[in-house]
Amino acid sequence: MLDISWTFLAVAGPAVIFAGMSKGGFGGGAGFVASLILALLVDPGIALGIMLPLLMLMDLATLRPYWRKWSWPDARLLLIGAVPGLILGGLLYTVASPDLFRLLIGAVALSFVAWQAARSYGLVQPGARPLSALAGGIAGALAGFTSFISHAGGPPVAIYLLSRKLPKTEFQATTVLVFWIINIVKFPPYLYLGLFTTQTAMANLVLAPFALFGVWLGVIAHRRVPERLFFSITYVLLTLTGLKLIWDALT
């Protein structure tokens, strides 16, 4: 049962703004933090159902500046690979308990932080050499799966695209295109699985202004807020939230 109370808005509103800022100004890689925070308040499936339309709205708000600036061959490869990942995520949802999804979403959050930390300390160098088409397909499959279960498909896509050494704008545009299409493809199975309800639609209407405000704020923050500061806050939020979800799942 979803109770759209002032407490819900006090937590969900800032989380959605933060996701919009990530989409609008910092590549969108940390946009799934809102899904994790919502999963602390409601069933993980409801959290996913609330966030998908909001992410699609953010996609539309960020798509126009990057229209046709993407690398279509790389995007096509990732999207082809994403199909089996999305199917696997859908099949898992039909048999998994909410606690398993809390565990998986928490694990994805901590893995994301660990990957970013490894990059920062030079332990991994995803851009050292171009990855093969097979690796691109695998990255797409991982992105499709993690996107379906937690809206967190960014890292696999980033690893592949960084290896392709695309220009900054082409990299960002390709990421925007890939997740715009993935989110559209996710909509019918989410609908079939019952993740959209009258209550999630009401939450979407209430939270839509927060999403658009977050995207607008992200564009401004892109020029004024140091990227290191933004992602440092993101990693703290992801770590704490991921640990809490795993604790809830296991206890």
C-alpha cells in the first residue's frame, strides 16, 4: 500500500530531484539512487513502478540537446545485448520475493560504488583499449538486467563506451539514447507485471515537478558544482542505502 504522505514527499521529493540532477548535469550514472531510497519506504516493485515514468520524463527533458549526436553503431550493439538482459530481469521478477530484490538492489548499489572507487584509484582502466563487439553485447545484457531490477544499468554501458574513446558529447548522447530506448522497452513488461497502479500514477503526478526541477538544476549544477563533490555525496547515499536494503533483506 502506497501512502503519499508528507513523510513520503519529504523523502521521495529530494531523491527524485537528485536523480534529475544526475540525469541533467552529471551523465545520469547515479540517477538510480532515487529508486534505492524509495525502496526503503515501499515495496521494491512499487519503487520501480514509481521511478520508471519519472525516468522517462527525465529522458525526454535531456534528449533534445543530444539529438543525433550519438554513436549509432555502439548504441545499436548495446541495445541488442540489452534484450536478453531485460528478459532475464522480467523472468526473475515473476519468481523472486521482495527481500531478494532488496538484496539485489543493495548489492548493485555497493557494486556501483566499488567500481567507481576502483576507477578513482586506478585499479581498473576501462578505457585502456577498445572492447570487442562481444564485450559490448555482454555489457548491454548486464545493463538490461540491472536496469530492469533497479534502474541501474549505467556502469556496464559506461565501461564499454569509455573503451571506445568517444568524444564527450558523443559519449553522453549515446548514453542518453540507450537508456531512453531501454526505459521505453521496460514499460510494457512493468505494466504486465502490475508495477503501475492508480497510486503509483498519483505519485508520478506529484513527483513530476521534482523530476523536471532536478533536470533543470542539474544543467546549472553542471557548470557550478564540482563533479567530485556531487559524486562524493552520491556514493555516501548509495553506500548507506545499499547497506540498509541488504540488512532489511537478510533480517
